[in-house]
Amino acid sequence: MRLTLRVWRQRNADTDGAMSTYEVDGISPDMSFLEMLDVLNERLILEGEDPVAFDHDCREGICGACSLVINGDAHGPERTTTCQLHMRSFRDGDTIDIEPWRAAAFPVIKDLVVDRSAFDRIIQAGGYVTAPTGAAPEAHATPVPKPDADFAFEHAECIGCGACVAACPNGAAMLFTSAKVNHLNVLPQGAPERETRVLDMVAQMDAEGFGGCTLAGECATACPKGIPLFSITAMNKEWLRATRKAGKR
């Protein structure tokens, strides 16, 4: 396959960026998208040019580090992570635009790499449970109804890649935050922080500068792990309940 790549290049957060065009040839349809970028970077290095910086780690669809907007879609045309996107999803002769996540809360570090530490701070605000020290309790000591366990597991699948933010026309982080709130709030182990968790995490999300949610639904469409849109509704109910309870104190 021969492809034309239009790649966002930006030296650092303090400089302006622009799209640069590269031609790549000999690309196998069985290559992953990141392997294709590796081919481009090998050539750039041999030519004495600066390789394209992009995020990656496991390359197995687990960590979510491989955050790219490909032809306007977060992670590309398939509902998967970029590292699991293969070049057979494109045709010989295609022009492919490759950009970083676009959100005020995700500033560009270099080229296609953005700073997603805002997500870390949302987790630090309340994404944990109180666990007493000492011997581990029996696994069945605290019964969890299967519907609650299934609900928690469905939301715990969120890998924090940020595709929901990149896809949202408002740059909102509601799907990510709701996934982290819901998977703990539904479990008995998360009950002690139930109210403070949702209030603190939503407050931190707002403080990070993410946009407001208008339930456009693009976040759930782009999510590679299929976190459902009703996750946001469930969190909103938790937030309203916690706000009213806090107001009565």
C-alpha cells in the first residue's frame, strides 16, 4: 500500500503546530496503525529528520495510551484502540489525516502526544475506596448482587484513553468521570465515599477545564470499550442525591 499521511507536527506546547505531509510505501494491510507510523519514523530518522512523537505502551488494546484522531475520528474508523487498528481498514492511495486529541484540558506536549494528567487528578479526587489494613477479608464476606457486579464491571472497563473527550463537540469528560464514579458507587466497598466521591470528582472535572455535557452521544460512540451513555445519567442522579444530602446538613 502507498499512502499519503498528513500529520500534525508541533515542537512543544508553546509553539504553533501545522500539518506536514509524508508519503509512505510498502505498507502491509496486516500492519497495525502504529507499526505504519514506526515505518515512517524509521525513514525520518535515516533521513536525519525528527521522528513523529506519538503515545503508546502495551499495543494490545489494554492501556489506552495510543490516542490519535484519524481522519476526524478518535482512534480511527473502527471501534477499537489505535494500536488495534490495522491498515486493512484503509485503501491503497488513501490520504490519512493524523492529529492529537483536541481539548483545552489536554494540552499538546509534542506532535501527537498530549498531557492527560487531568484524568489522573479526577481519579485522585475520589476514585478510590476506604480499605482497612490487616488481613484480607474472605472473598464472599460482602455479598454483591450479580446485577450490581455486572454494572460495576461494565464501567470498570474504561481505560482512560480520552477518546470520549476527543470525540465530544464540547470537550466534555463526563463519560470518563461517570465510569469511574459508577463502578465504585454501586459496590458496597465504595459506600463510605459514595457522596463525597461524586461531588469531588465532578468538581475536579470542572476545575480541569473540560466542557459541559449536552448528551450529544459522540463519547459513547467513540469509546473503544463500549461504556454506555446511560453511565452519565446514572452519575447525574448520584450527584443530585449527594448535593441534596449535603445541603441538608
